[in-house]
Amino acid sequence: SVVEYIIDRAHASVCDRVLEVGPGDGVLTRALLGTEINSLYTVEVDERLREGLENIASHDARCLCFWGDAVKFDYTALPDVPTKIIANLPYHITTPILWKFFETLVPHGTNYMLLMVQLEAAERIASPEGHRERSPIGIMVEAFGSAKVLRKVMPESFYPKPKVVSAIIEIKIERNTNLANDVTWRALLTRSFTQRRKTLVNNWCASYGNINRDRALEILSLHGLAPTARAEELPLDMWQRLASVPDFAVRENRYVLG
């Protein structure tokens, strides 16, 4: 029933090129090939699954299998940019693989993702301002368009049964498609969330060598923010305004986002 729900929700058509990361035994792969999609690209790291997946591909020319670590994979190796990503993501790589998609695929036309992830990850991605699970990746998705947690998936839906609750999340990309590669924007989000329970003043002073406490307080005041403001409290439009402050300008991207 979960696979059927994913297929129905994705509305994949003859125009869609779909990317599936972590196909495993190919349960979702087979279901996707049962639709009218133009093509399906799978990326799997576990070589033990090669025979089964390539057997599926051998019966449908629309399916092409690629092998390697999805976070390090060169997505320019795909025959074309996928329009949609539909996948049960390996939970331990959810955050880095999403940033990889945002950097390499979204700027070139990927505009829809329907993903199974751990419930806690889904909540981080979809949390609005003021929520304790607000995160850099959630702000990034909001800047792109929207994210919605569609339904929970209980452990009993899997074999073997995991110890965590999962969720299906839908991400729509509608604007700002190059924003994930803006180093100033990304550094601002990363540094502002360095220690979640600390104020913006403390995080900025600790991570920006050119900003002292007085200047940090001045920036907050100029933007109508309290001296005690924390990163999870700020709405998207405030982050966009702060990104234009010269003090936050960064020329090199050396940051890993969480």
C-alpha cells in the first residue's frame, strides 16, 4: 500500500525522467516501471544487489542502473537530468544527499522530489519558523518552494523491521534554483545554526571573524530582531534580508550543512 501511495502521488508521466537512489531489491523500481515514465535511473552502492537490479533493467530499456555512493556520485553521468526524484532514501545519508541534489540537479531542471525518509528528518525539512526542528535544509527547501510531510510509515511496513518511524515527504521546486550554490547564503545558514540553543549573536561572534558582539547586536537591531533571537525563530524573508548584509559575504564554500 505504501508503494501504491507513492506511485499515485508522484503522478509520473511519459514526460518524466525519474531518479531512484537506493533501489535495494527493486520493489519501488518495478512499480515505477509500471507507469508511463520516459526513463528511470537507479543509483545503488551495494554490489550484492547488482544481479537483481540489472535483471529488472534487462526487461525494460527505460531503466538504467548506475553504481556507487549516491553522495559522491557524478550526476552529470546520467543520460539526462531527471525531472523527478522518487526514492526510499538510505536514512544515514538523507541530509548530505539532499544537498547534493540541490547543488547539482535542481539548477538544471529537477523540480519534484517524493521521498521516504526517517520521520525526524522529514520534520526538520518541513518545519516552519519558530519550530524547534527548524534547520538550514528546511529553510533552503522553503526558499525553493515547499515541503509537505504526507504520511507516516510505521516499522511494520518494512522487512526487516527498522527501529524508527518513517515518513513520505514531498518537495516542490518552484524558484531560486541556483540558491544552494550561493556560498554566502549557505554559510549564513550554517553558522547561524552552529549551536542550536545559542543566540544568533553568540553563533555569529564565534563563526565570523569580522563580527564582534556590538556589530552582531547592531545587525539584529537594524532588522528589528531582539538581542536574544535564535536561528529557528526567523522567517524566510528575514534570512533573505540578512544574506545581503556585507558582513556575511563569503567568497569560498568550505562548509558542511546539517
